[in-house]
Amino acid sequence: MSDEDIILDAVDKFLARDVKPFARTLELADEYPHEIVEKMRELGLFGATIGTQYGGLGLSASTYAKIVERVAAVWMSVSGIFNSHLIMCAAIERFATEALKEHYLPRMATGELRGGIALTEPDCGTDLQAIRTRAVRDGDDYVINGTKQWITNSVEGNVLAVLVKTDWQVEPRHRGMSLLVVEKSSGYRAHKLAKLGYKGVDTGEVQFDEVRVPIANLIGEAEGRGLQQILAGLALGRINVAARGVGVASAALDASLAYAQIRETFGQPIGQHQAIQIKLADMATRVEASRLLTGRAAEAYDRGERCDLEAGMAKLFATESAMENSAEALRIHGAYGYSPDNEVERYYRDAPLLVVGEGTNELQRIIIARQLLERSEV
């Protein structure tokens, strides 16, 4: 077996033993999966893409995407716990000073510190340049004031990469934005928000009220690069979300295939009816196309290439496939699919997050078009 096969086999065993038997109960109760998180720490998932020199596994994006697909097919919320964490780690590893890397990455690789990215605010999401959270220099510290919203790992985690305005007068606006590492012990407060799906994982509103952090916690050696730094990290995040889409779309297909062979109408399994066969064929094609697009984006990322076009295409298609497949699965299951006793109902609630998270699919279309135009200039 290859190293990748060994890792994926370990993930499959972890999912079968420690996640699948408990996912439905925890999800319906919207209960944070503490024991599953501890198992993920033991498995090394919090250090999946962190370099080995900092104690991580140093996995490629291609292997990481395959892990995420598997996890999301069993319980999508679990994949979010280490996705936001690893986006933060990627920003630190790519742009922070060596001192900051050595201070945070080894503890983040073990899951001792569990992080997330604090970008979105009550009045801005896609337009990140409109953020209002400010960080003002005061001696050897920054003092942060503002509110962030829909932040994964903000309640149960203990550190965030926070996008702030360090200069609110400069134009263009992105030149006034910086990225700071802020530990919960510094004093930010977070409370959990209710959601349609994506339950179990903590998604919170975070309040910064005169929160002080050392100037040394600035990612990078100068202010004004925060937006570019976090956008670079979001490429990995979009590959993750695309892989989640593959996982949900695949799970919806598998559930539908199984049900179509046992549910009978008019004296035969519904899988023998052409109307159902057409749905199954389209669902399977979406899964395969999504998996190929996601793999292509991950390979570009691994080569060190700019991959916002590839990641955008993968994210767009795979997440829309998750939406379509979950809806078709519910139709195939009929009333049973509408019941919380059936996992198809969860897929139907989880999928909408994917089309709005890590940049809406409307934004992805704009990114794709602009990249196509830029790459085709003559």
C-alpha cells in the first residue's frame, strides 16, 4: 500500500468506528462532538497540511481532498472543524515570521490549539474590504474592537486569524487590512449561532471589545497585506469545500441507489422505473465530474500554481452537485427522505451551506470569468 492508501484506510476506519454510529444523534441534538475531535487529534487531522518541520503530516492537497470527501460523506460538520483550522495554519505557514510559525504551528498541528478564520461581519461577507473591525496600535500592542459573524471554531476553539482594518483611510481599501493571530485568552467573546444545517460544529458571533494582542502577532512583517494573505489561504479552503460537495453528493447517490433497490411500486423495485434511472444517472455523473474537478484543483495547488480558476470551478460545480443530488435523493425517498430518521434529510439541510461558504457561487462565477479573460489575453 502507498502512504496515501494507508492514511485513507485509517480515516475510513476512524469514520466507521468513531463517527458514523454517533453522527445522527449528535447532529439532531446540535451537540459539539468532543470525543470525535479528540480522535481527530490522535489521527493527526489538525496537522494534515502543516509541514512536517512543525509537527504536521505535510499532506498534499490531493490527499487532503480525498480525506475531506470521505469525512463529508459520513458527517459534513466534522470536516468543517479542521478546514477552518487548516486555512488559518496555511496563512501562518506561508506568510508569518519564523518566530510566529514556531510559536503556533506545532501546537496547532497537535490540535492543542484549534483555530479558525474570522473574516465575515454582520454587514459584510463577500465584500471583505467593507469590514469595520479595527486594530489600533498602542505601544507594543494592537487594540481590537469590532464584531465577526459565522465564525467556525470560535466557541469551542481557542485561537483565530482575524482580518482587521489597521488603516481605515487608505485607498484602495485592501491596503489598510491586516491579519492578526488572536488567542481566546486575550479576551474575545463568542456565542453559538443557530443554523439550518451544518450542526454540531460551532459557528459563532465573536465580539472584540478592547482586546489587546502583541504587535508580534501580525501575520507578515508589515501591515496592509491581510486580504491577500487570507485569499491565498482560501484557495485551500475552496478545494476543501469542493471535496465536501463531492462527499455529500456521493452520500446522496449511495443512499438513493440502496433505496431504489428495496423500495417497490407497481410490483417492482423503483430502480427499474426509467424516471428513477434518469435521476440516478445524472446524480452519478455529477459525482464523477465533481471529483475530477476537485482533483484537478488540488493538483494545481500542489504544484504551487495560482489556482483560483480551478478551485473556483471545482467549488462551484461540486457544491451545486451536492444541492442537486440531495434534492433528488429526497424525491427518490419520498416521505422517508423528509424524516429526520433518514440521513437524506441531513444532506438536504447541509448542502446549502456549501454554495454560500468560502465565497458564494455567484462570486465563484465572477472569479472564473475574470480568470478566463485574463488567461486568454492576446
